[in-house]
Amino acid sequence: ITVDPSLRKEGRIIISPEFRIRHSGRGITISAAAIRVMLAIAGLFLRMLQLQEAVLTVLLPFQAAMLEQNVQSTSLAIGESAPAFTLLDINGEAISLNDFYGQTILLGFSSLQCPACRQMYPSLFTLAKNCDTVQVLMISQGSIEGNLQLVEEQSFDFPVLTWDDSVAQDYRIPGTPFFYVIGANGKIVDRGFASTLTQFEKLLNISKE
């Protein structure tokens, strides 16, 4: 931008002979050339947004594939025995994985500080309420008070257990919310990130095959 010193008193800024914005006491006058440039910039910005959306659409399958590869390389493998554990629930009662041997178990790892977990809770509630062939267990990272409030707000009627780093390490959790489907024989049937009812049903449908 070039400012013509002789025009400072008039309040004009000159960019080119055709592109000028004049300011006066009665308002601002914008030349036709300036309007065309502004429209061109707006069009370019819109085009960049469209291009970004197109790129993200193309990359989405690759991101999903990379996430799945990460899950397979870091978590327990399908067919492995689920590590045993005993943890306290929010009421101070000891709950063991072996208490549910012979049942299909959906074991979840979540955190009160995880935004995706907050989106997941209603779907998990719906699943637990409507699927009586699956025992849901959730290990939740956070304070006892926070987990008590969570259970009350979400009306969970399945065990919510206090977090233990050693259990999370045994299960090689890559993040939250992460779930394992454990078969009636105590072995891992499936695993993965899940936050929607559709994703839960996919995990459990695989476990029924």
C-alpha cells in the first residue's frame, strides 16, 4: 500500500490509480475497482474452503486406516486372554473381571476430561439399556466425586470402576474412549475406539459371529 503524503489531509489511501478508498466526513466511498478486488478475494477464500473440504474428504479413509493400524499395533490382539483385574466401583465395592466369566463383556476405558467420552456416554447408556446379552463395564479416569456425578447425570446402571494405570497398561489402551469386547471364554473378540451406538453395535455384531 502506497500512501500519498499530499492526500493525507483528505483521508485518502492510494493503492493504484484505479483502486482507491476515499474517506470524508460524509462517509466512505469505494471505487468499482476496489469492489471487484474485494469480490475476487471473497471468491478466492470460498474456493480455498471448498478445496480444504475436498482434501479432507479424500484423506478421511486414509485417516481411518491409520487409526485402525494404530489400534492393531498397540492394543491387545484378538484371541488374547483378557487380563484379570479387581477394582473398586464408585461405591467402594470390589469388582473383578472374573465375576462376569461366561458372559459377553463390553469393557470400556474412559476419562472425565475426554470430550469424545462425553459424547459417548448417552450412546453407551442406550446400548446397556437395550442389550441385555452384554455386560457393560467402564473404567473411568477421574475423581470419585466426578464419577459419582457422572453416574447420576447419565443414569448408568452398570458398574463404573475407578481407574488404575496398571490395568490400563495391561490392556495397552491407545486412548479414550476405547473398548474391548470379551467373549464368554475370557478372550478378546474385538476392540477399538467407539463413541456412537453404530460403532458399539459393530463391535458387538462381530462378537456374535
